[in-house]
Amino acid sequence: MRTDYAMLTQTITSLTAGETDTVALMATVACEVHHSDDRFDWTGFYRATAPELLKIGPYQGGHGCLVIPFSRGVCGAAARTGAVQLVDDVDAFPGHIACASSTRSEIVLPVFNDQDTLLGVFDIDSNQPAAFTQEDATQLAAILKTAFAQAR
């Protein structure tokens, strides 16, 4: 099953309308996205909790890493640069942090509110190589922008 982004966008928009609590939004988005596509093995958020530091937030799947500095891994790169990280082969990514040995590819998107405050990153792992496309990045970024606009 591949993500029906139109339906996913509609569902998340409906579920999160008027919500401003960042953790509630993260929990809802992680759940809905995770169950929307068979490619997604681990789906979740790392929250920006201190300067240059991410901590695990709401997620679906096996255990995640508890703490990730901005200086390490795919999640750190997304937080540090503010750019989507689309990684076809995690073993080829310098400094990749292997939270799960089954992960083959990954997409990580920075999450900002409408005041351009970095709230964290949204991380999706797959056990398939090259599982993610630019279309995934574009659609997920649009969902995150809408869902987290009013987050505080």
C-alpha cells in the first residue's frame, strides 16, 4: 500500500484543526503517516529540546534513539541545515546513526511553526533501499507545514 496523500492530508488536517500543542500534533501525525504506507517501518519525531540537541518524541515502530545532537546523523543534518534529507542508502550517509539495524533508507524533514521556530524533525525509516521519493518529501513537507503552523 502506498500513501494516498490527498486522503492523508485531509485526515491530518481534520484531526489537528485548532490544535496548538506540539506533542499532541506530533503523536497524531506520526500515527496517521505510519499507518498510511507499507514502506514506513519507523515513523516519528525528534524534538528540539535544547540548543543543538534533539530528543525522542512521539513515534510508531520499534525503539528510537533517545538523544541525537545536531552534529550527528540524518536527523541532526535535517535540524542543522533546515533542509529535507532524502537518503537512499543509510550506510552511505556519513555519520549515520543506526537506531535500528534493519533501516536501509530514510527521509527526515525539519518541522517549523509559522514563526520559523524549529520544533524538531520528522523521521521515517524503511527496511527497503531507496524507498522514498521527492514526491514523498514534497507531500510530507506540505502536511507538516499545515499541521504545525500554530504549534507552540
